[in-house]
Amino acid sequence: MKKTFPFLFAAAFCVPLIAPLDAAAQTTNTNTKLPAVIVIRHGEDLDDFIKAADNDNSALGDWKKDWAPNWPNYTLPNGTSVQVRSHGLSKQGEGQATFLAKSLPAVLEENNFLPVTRVVTKDPYWTNSPVDPTPNPFDTAWPFIKTHGITDVMLIKAEKGTNSCGPLAGQINKTVDKDLLAMLPYYHRSPEKFADSILPTNAQGAPTGSTLIVWDGQGMWGPHKTDEPGKPWYWGDDLPAPEGGTGKYDTNDGANILRLLGGLKIGNDIRDNVREKGGNIPLKMARIYVFYPRYGTGPLATNEAPAIIAANIEIEQEDAGVTNTRVIPPKYDLMVWDSVPKPGGTEGWTNTINFVINEANESETSSSAN
């Protein structure tokens, strides 16, 4: 980032308050932009979705005029045809999707991140159940895809798979669909998954852009218990007894997207802190989580900060019995932006909280952004 921020607190690990590094300072060349994995919840829903099979879709007039003239068919910039079964964004949700397309590039540019060249979202057509898949993550991403000519679009089928490693190895991850799960890094030390394909890279493994993930709350956060009083949200995890914090953590359905990217320390902060400190289920299209690799690890692995990289290897491999130190698991720090509402829409984004891990001593610090 182009500035550092004053401290708010150190997370619940009794660590000293030290100034966090900004993203640009983590590379040898301060002009080098970092890739990011941006995660956002889809826009606001219609009460009654408009189905493609319905004879009357006149309520889609503005959406068809502005974004989807051949609805329910969409043609991606790469020439691929995508069909949806329904449209589920309200007028507010459509406005949020349009705003995301207009506003996100500036946030990334102003904070020294590479532009988005890959979009990952839910497949709006594929289903193996009688219930139609939600089109809202795709619809929310569509104005961004169309406006910026994104040719690398990954549509993830709503299909659960088996955890390949971690405490629930061999069991179904009920939180994250399997094709997305396969692209995300695991935070476990033993056994660790030394891979991360969520970022677009060239043949040499160097990042070529950032990735935007538009998803639903269940995958970002965890199950929504519709059969319980108050319909509480739970934190999806693969730890048998998530440590510390308050709230609903008694699910063992598999780690959510935020946990898989943020790891134990940042994941716990997201989980435990009140909304203004980065936690609690975000409102629809109201918060963007920007994860970025730290200290040149993963796809950015170079000779930068060799002592820090060596410390990272030791932390991640100390109990795993892993001897191949040439492959370093990508690890991410986090910046959080919340939307600034205005009557009838959204005015902009404000950076509210940032999380930085010091891998040399496994400490975490958090800084207020305003």
C-alpha cells in the first residue's frame, strides 16, 4: 500500500505493537505491484427469482438493456457461452454489481495491486439436485467480467469433494465446493498442501494478475442454520474444537474460504472480532477482503527477505517431515474494505482494518486504517 496505518490493537496473541509493512515494501522493487485474491459476497437478492422458463421476464428490462441483451444466455469475453436458469439480483443488487465493476480497479491501483485478470464464481447453471443453483454470484461478477474483458473466468460447480489433507482429511468439505477447494492454500502445518493455484501465473510461475472471487455467505463464512431459532450463521471449520473467541463455532463442516486464505491467526481474527474490526458475516456486496502474498512467498518466491522466507519454511514444515524446501506455501496478509452507502446505492469503499503476520515469530498485528 502507499501508506502505513496507525495501530488499533494487537490480536489476541500478546504480541508487541510493531509497525506493519505495507504491501509495496515487501518487494525489492517498491514499484512492483502485488497480486491479490479479492473475496466478496454477492449482491442483494430478489424475493422471487425470475426463472428462464417463465414466459414473462419484463422485470429484467434494465438488466437486459445494460448487461444481458440475450438473457438467459451470456457470451463471455473468451467466446464461451454461459446460460443461467434464473436471475436473482434485486435492483439494489444490480446496482451493486455495476458499482463493483466501476470501483474495484481503482482500489487495487491505488494500493499497488495487480489488476484482476481472473474471476472465480459459482456456476449459475450446473446442478445435480432438484434445486436450481443460485445465479447471484455470477450475476454480481458479470458487469466486471464484461466491462474489463476478463477471459479467464472459472465457474465452479456446486459439488462438494473430499479434503485431501488437514484434520478432516478423507472427509467431505461441506463448506467449499471441491473445485475451488483444490485451488486454495491450506493453513495446516501437518500435513501441508504445498500448492496454490488461485492466482493466475505464467509458465515460470510469476503472477500475471489478481483474482476476484465472488461467492455466497455459506462458502465464505459457513453454514446458515435455517432450522434453528434466529437462523444463526456458523463459522465453517475443520478443527474439531476451534480455539477461543465467541459465537457459533460448533460445526466441523470444513474450513471456509476466509480461513483457507487467512490461516489460523487471521482467520480467528475475522471470526472473533466485531464487524468494524473485520469480523462477522458481511452484508451482501458490502465488504471486500483483499488477501495478498507476504514476503515474496509462493508464486512470488525469490531471493527477497531470505531470513523471513526461511522462518516461514520452518514454521510450516517443522512437524510435517517435509524436506523439499524449494516449494514455499503461499501465505497471505489481509486488507479489508467496507462499502460507504448513500441513498439508493453505494458511494465508495473505506479501508477499515488490516492484518499482518510476522512469520519470524508467528505473531500477528492488526492496524486501523482510519
